[in-house]
Amino acid sequence: MLDLPRLRALHAVAVHGSVAAAADALGYSPSAVSQQIAKLERETRTPLLERRGRGVVLTDAAEALADAAGQLLALMERAETELEERRGQPSGPLSVAAFPTAARGLLPGVLAELAARHPALDVRLTEADPHLTPSLVSRGVIDLAVAHDWDIAPLPAPEGIERALIGDDPSELLVPAGHPLAACGAARREDLAGERWICQPPGSVCHDWLVRTLRAAGQEPVLAHQVAEYDTQTALVAAGLGIALVPRLGRGPLPDGVAVVPLEPAPVRRLYALWRPGAARRPAITETVGALRRHWGARSAAGA
């Protein structure tokens, strides 16, 4: 009979594309993954990996075996879900991925609540780009993701992934205190022509939204500074180097010299929880989604 941990190692290499990436996903060392696959080759008397340059590729036989392993792992997930559902209590490991501002501003309270209420549940958090998390969920790398999208940049979710809305995160302009917009009760998109922008780098959802929105309003954005961290964006605004559009969840305490200006219509990003259908009934998933919604509701009620 084929050994399940060895099949899991082969499947991880197929999913992640390399031994090193598979080791990261499984929490093993690369040598441990290589040893598991070497044992599987001896067990099946079949070559499974071929050297190509500095990396390896799966043989045709390995591809077929990895596909069968994926089906077996999916069956195990359903079985584990049914057992946990029968117990009626969240338990076991649960891997969660979240984009940086959610990992900092939302997940600490959620994880603390889950640890206090469900000591048999072992939640592990990984920070990840929202563009990547749907694929991580669909490939079985993580169990649940917190991701976001914008009205003109919908979240690309692979077919079959289930989602639940956590809540809406409004964004507002941050401008230097002496900026003409600081005296406005609210700004319109037409008022932003010629502004120097401080925004996230290309490839991020926030960057894409800003560029598409301003171009739709007939403006070519002047992207003066492109930095990933919202705290850095805020510091650049405080130095008078431009303006920024920052979601409320990503906004920390504002330094002196920075004013908040609502933008009308208000840009809103939506936060979602994502998971695989096979785990939909798992108490660990339903309890975590519930905690996410409760903590988001508490933030919204407090005006955070």
C-alpha cells in the first residue's frame, strides 16, 4: 500500500512546482521532502522526478500519481470535516492566510477569540497577497483566506471556491494639512487632476483600482511614490510629498500634518473569507468566519 505522507509530498511538489516550495508549504525541510519522494520511487519502482537545470520536473508517471494523490487528499479532507462536524466542536489544525492590513488590523482579535473559545483548534496565520490567496485555497495550500477586492477590480476566485462577505472597508484621502483639499468637507474625483499620488506598487489591487478609476475620470495619474506599506505612505503625506488613498483598515494613528478627506463617491473595498467546498461544513471554518464577521462589525460600530 502506498504511504500517504509520501504521496502528500509528491502532490505538494506538483502543486508548488519545486521541492523547496513544497517544503515551505508542508513545514518540512527540502531534504525531508526529497527523502519522502525517493522512498516513494523505491516503493513504486518508478522514477518520479527528473533533473532539469537547477530544478526538477515530474515524470508522466509522477503527474498521474500526484493527480490521484490530490483526489485522495480531498477525500481525507471530507472525512475529517464529517468527523469534526459530528463532534460539533472546532478542532485540529486550520491554516489561514490574510493580506497584510487584515493580518495586522483584524486577525489578532479573531485569533485570540478562537484560542479562548476553542482550545482544541490550532489556527496558523500566514500573510499573503490577496491576488494569490484564491489559488492557495483552491490548491489546498491553506484552508481559509481573507482577501479583498474593489468595485472595478473584482476578486478572481477559481471555480468552486466558496466565499462569504466579511464587510466593506471604505477608503479616504490623506492629504497634507496645508493642502487645498484639506479645507473641503469632501472631494470629488474631478478635483484630483494634477495631484501627485503616493500609492502601492503595480500589481497590487489598490494600485490597479486607483489607476483605473482616475483614467475613467479622464485623468492620467501622476504616481510620484510607490510604496507597499500604508504607514510609509502616511509618512510621505505628512512630509508634503503627495496625497494617498488609504483604506480605513490600513490606516494607523495619523501624525500631525495629515488631514483625512472623504472622497465622493466613496471608494470601498470588500473583504471576503474564502474556503474549499469540501470544508464548508467544518465547524472550524464556520466558527472562524463568524468571528471575522463579529470583529469586523465591532470595528465598524466603533468607527475604526
